[in-house]
Amino acid sequence: MAADPARSRTKSVFCEKCNHRGAVYYQPKPTARREEGLRLTFVCCNPNCGHRWRVNDIEFLRFR
């Protein structure tokens, strides 16, 4: 997924697992079960890591 050129990218975040600067991010499609509000999923761009994490999109905008 991190190699997909169509994904949105940022260098404003650091991976919690490997401390690599840079990740791709996307907003998962909502499902009927999930009522968690707007969230973003990040995937580390380090090819040896690939760690995924989620944040509220408001948190992401605060740190840009």
C-alpha cells in the first residue's frame, strides 16, 4: 500500500514503531457497525516496517 502512487502522502508524521518519517494515509469507508466519527488510517512508508495506525483527522490537522 505504501508504494501505491495514488495514495495521499505526508512527511508530517513519524511511525511509532520504526520512527521513519513519512506515511500514506486514507479514510476508511464507514460501515453500519462503526460510529467512530472521521478517522484516518496511516501506513508507514518504510518498506521494512509497514506499521498501520489510526488517528482522528482533527488530530492529524493539528500537527501538520
